[in-house]
Amino acid sequence: MENVEFNSKYWDGSYDWVGGGEEWSEMWGGSRAQWLGSLYPRVSAFLPTQSVLEIAPGFGRWTRFLLAACERYQGVDLSQECVDACIKRFESAVHARFLRNDGTSLDAIPDGSIDFIFSFDSLVHASGDVLDAYIPQIIAKLSPRGAAFIHHSNWLDAGKGLSNDHGRAVDVSHEAVLDKINASGGRMLIQELINWGAGTCTDCLTTFSKSDAFQDWTPMALENPGFMHEGNYIRKFQSPYSHIAMQGSKR
């Protein structure tokens, strides 16, 4: 898989991690503001919980929030540099385990053992064959009432004629991801098309479960071309409060 090889080389030695990934949260005024204002409202139904799996945690931008919301945490990343950084950063978290994988495999995770699977700002770079490999495994790893929340590309549907400055996978669409979920014994709960930079919804947030879970829930398809406006609002009016909290933690 060329996409896996490229991502492995890029994130494991080529990328300068001096900012620890915080550079990607500047639009929201920092990762704490982004988590509290944007991500947590979308995943709060599943947290806190017993077991969490994070796919491609990078240097732990979201890991610190997930660790506080579970009893057992596992993070898998294809970059050894990222794995080592997380082990060092979260060395005091005795309930955490970080593993390197091959960019497509979740074999180290027992089936049916995970209550919540999370990946944001990572699998959006993963090509269709990588997602085809991951999705059936994600569904298999979920507990009976577990759920997954993944951020992936929708470039195949919405990216025509645009400059792919953020490295979205060009062969992925929200329909293809939904089809793979259904074919793998899963069930979409919410699929939210979002913009990233431009007003076109080139990205997608998909929340899903096993097919027999959440039967009382009617699946929802959302289109949100104002996702980046949300980020701007959070930066202006919510992030100042999160910075007060961070200053207080230094005392």
C-alpha cells in the first residue's frame, strides 16, 4: 500500500514534531479549546467509559483527554517516533499502552474489547484501501454497545478542482466509507460532512457501531459547511477560558 509507506516515512522522521501537533489546533485557539468546544460535544455520549482505542494518536494531542475519560487506554500508530513520544509524555498513566502497527492492522487488540474507538485528524490522510482494512477490524474490536468516531476524507466527492493543501486522501468518499461499514456488519449512527478551509465539505466525521447496537437510534446524515466557522468562534470566545485553566495548572 503506497499510502501506508508514504505516511510511515512522512510521520516517522520527515515531519518536524516540535509543536507536538498543537499547530493543527491553532484555528480553534489550541487543542484544549478544540476538544471542549468541538470534539467532546460530538463524542460525549460515549465518554467516560471503560476502554478506549485511539488510532494514530501522533504526539498525544487528544490522548490526554481520552486518558482522563477511561479505565483502559490503547493507542496504535504506524510511527515509532509517535509511539515513543506518547510513552514518554504519558509515562505516569499506568492504564495506558502505546503500540506500533503496520498502518492497517489492529491484531494486537482483542475482539469485542473496546467501548470507544477514536481517530481525528489522522485517518483523513488514509487512502481507500487503508480504510477498507481498518473498518472491519474496528467493528470487530467494538464491545456490544461500543462506538467508533473517525475523521476521514470525502475528497472523491467534493475535492474536484480544489488544491489539496492539507493532504486529504483523494480516493475516499463518505458513501464508500458508509458502504464498507454496512458490508462489515456495522451501522452508521451519524455521518457529518464538514469543510476544511474552503466551504466545500471535503472531510467527514463518521460515528458507527456494530449492526445490532443502538437500535433505538435513527441514523442521521448531516452536512456542515460551517465547521471552520465553528472553529473561528471557539478561538474567539471559548479558547480564552481554556487558557485561564492552563495558566492555573502551572501554579
